[in-house]
Amino acid sequence: MASFADQKGAETLSQKLKKKGYEAYVAAGEVPEKGTRYRVRIGHYPSRAEAQKAAEGIQEAEKLSFLITTDSGK
């Protein structure tokens, strides 16, 4: 749902989304030439179609853009 250079910003958004009932969490990752980025993610979905449907609902409700990704570690 969002990407931050600082962990505090990501944690703040994640907590706000959790309070609204979303399954939000922060995942850190290295970005070439940018260093560590802290990404706020929501949920784990069994299919891309289900993720798309959920993301569209979140976008409408929260006015946040989204990018659907796969989590190769799961």
C-alpha cells in the first residue's frame, strides 16, 4: 500500500490500517540505489483475482493506491 524510507512512517501507517481491521504489516527490502525501503502490505490472498478485488475495495475506502505482488517466501 505504501513504501517509506524510514521504518517509523511505515509502522505508523500499518498501525492505522490495523485499527481499521486490515491485516497490515511492514516488510523491509533493499532497493538498488535507494537502500532499505519499508513497505506496508495488507493480507495474503490465495489468488491474484482475490488480491485485486480486496485491493480495489481498500483503494476506494482508504484512497490509497496499490500494487499487487507475490511473496516468494510464502
